[in-house]
Amino acid sequence: MDAPTPLRAKTPQFLKSLGPGLVTGAADDDPSGIATYSQVGAQFGYTLGWTMLFSYPLMAAVQGLSAGIGAVSGNGLAKNLKLHYHRWLAYAAMGLLFAANFVNIGADLAAMGAALRLLVGGPEVVYALLFGILCATIQVLVPYPAYVSVLKWLTLSLFSYVAVVLMAGVQWGEALDSIVMPSVAFTGDYFTAIVAILGTTISPYLFFWQAGEEVEELRRRKLARLRRNPDAAEPELGRIRMDTLVGMGFSNIVALCIIVAAAATLHLNGVEQVETSAQAAEALKPVAGELAFAVFAVGIIGTGLLAVPVLAGSAAYAVAESFGWPEGLDKKLREAKAFYATIVVATIASVAVTMLGVDPVRALYWSAVVNGVLATPIIIMMVIMARNPAIMGGLKAPRWMVFISGLTALIMGLSTIGMFLF
């Protein structure tokens, strides 16, 4: 009768140990990602669900690499680029990342504003601005431990897409066949869809964010960088590994749910073009009902509130590390003014993407192009960093992780070439 007690004791501890990896994975399913997955499901039905299984080990390996570099070296990616290679590498990565994130934040805020307009009516531009102010204010004013808790709770919003799948009348036999035994179509549209999925799933801003957050975790728990603290290295790296595997798995399960939901509703009813996440929610209403529509729209707002701070925060880490400014969400405003100013500028100013009437689909396309161009060299540099004893000491990344990350760089590079060719 006493046997369940250890399980009850371990479960909260396990949930408590989840942090940067869980938040990073959840933030990957941002409103622009939702639009991509919805379009894939609407256009191709269940046939591209297999990409979520394929991308999981690639995503987990690369994110594990970035997290390990941050925790072992005690520095974020941009700072390691500057210290151990060349400052112009850091500046180039920072500039491209900031540009891509700026556009992505604007598109996400626009999607959140549009989703709220669908639910209650009113001006979506004003809603987008208010969401931007809310996200920036939380990052600047809320203490780091409470802020991390807020982000963890926001990950629950992703369960809305699991709920939509349960309401969608999925043909599970056909869906599982497509996921487990895929058929590949050698067409330009099919290849472009795969490129879009990889570009959405494996995004450079997630590398910078998770590395920076692992550095924050060390400071929060008053631990030295792991290369100088070998006694703590094994349990910490184990925590990072589990956190990353769970976070990336959660991310891909939710993405798969969105693809399946769109396939079971939109595709089967002849709706094959979805350009925004709000349009996907609106298209659900006549085919899946008011409840599915409302749950989908609320999920867009929840995932946006999670993703926008991650996008702005990753840009701020890259900028501050490149210029040697004090950085970190655990610092007070007066201790890292330039870091927080970057967050505010990246968040609030990006509303111009909405206010100037920029086509969000075109904006996201060019953001994806920048991310695709940036992903390959950054992954290659992370592989080099992870095996560099000057950065990692005796805690170099295992060869299997380096191999899978190198394979990911190759696939992302070929995908980028394919994006331009098609």
C-alpha cells in the first residue's frame, strides 16, 4: 500500500526539473508555426505527418548541443563565437537573428491580434500592440523565477490543439498509415512543404534562447559553469538531456496534432490554402464547429504569449553577448538596461509589421529564408564549439550528438538550396 509514495514524490520533482527545454520546445509551436502546420495538413492531408517523427531526433540533438554549450561553458552562443572565434561571426549571427526575429515577432503579434478579433471583434492592430506591450512588460518587470513559472504554465495552452484533434473526427487508420509508412511525392510543392516544416521546427532563435537560459539556470541555482564544477556535471547534463527530450517531443506531438486536425477537417472539405493561423481557425468553424474554432483561436493567443518573449529574449541575448553588455532575465532592469531595451524594441517596434500593412505571409517567407540561411552555419559552429576543449573542457559533446547535429546541418543546408531552387 505504501508503494505509490515514491512515485508521488518523484513526479513533482520531475515536473519541477523541466525548464528551458520544455519552454523552448513549446515556443517552437508559435502562431507562424501553427500557420505552417495548418497549411501542410490542409494541402497534403495526413501524408506529411511523418516529418514530425523524422525531425524529432534532429531537433533534440541540436537543442541538446546548444543547451550543453551554455551550461558547460557558462556563456551563450554569441559570446562563445566572439571569445573563441571571431567577433564578426558573432555580429553577423546577431544581425541576421535580430532581423528574422523582428519579422517573426511582428507576424506572431498580428496573428494573436487577428485571433482575438475573431473571438470578440474589434481592432486587431490595437490588440497586437497591447499583446506586444504585455509581453515586453512581463519580461522586464516580472522577477526571473516567477517569469519562468509563467512560461511553464503557458505551455499548457498547447493542449488546445490536442483537444481540437479529439473533436475533429480523425480517420486514425489512414492517419497512422501516413505517419508510420509515408509515401513521398517528388514534386516542387511537396519539397517546399518539407522545407517549410524543417525551417519552422529547427529555428536558430531556439539555439540562442536555450543556451542563454541554461546559463541563467546555473546562476539561479548558484552553480559554477559545469566545466569548473565536475561534481555537478553528470546530474545537470542528465537534467538538460531529459528536459530537452521532453520539450522537443512535446513540441512535435503538438505540431503533429495541428497537421492531423487540419487534414481531418480542412483537407477533407476541400480547403487547401491556409495563409495564417487565424485563417486556419476561421476555416475550422464551418467544418468542425464553434467549439473547435474557439479552442484553436485561444491556442493561437496562448502560444503567442509564450513564443514572443522567447523570440525577443533570444535576440536580446545575441545582441548583448555580441557587444559585451550585461545580460540575463535574472538581472534587474538597472543592471542590464541595454539587454532589456533590446527586448522592448524587438517586441514593440515589430508591431510595425502589422501597422504598415506588410503582408504577413511574405514577411514569414523572408523570415524563413533568413532562418534557413542562418541555421546551417550556426549548427556547424555549434558542432565545432561542442568538441572544442577551450570551451567544453573535458565535457565535450558525445559523438552521436555531434553526428546527428552535423547531419541536421547538411539537411538544413540542402533544404535552403531547395527553397531557392523551387
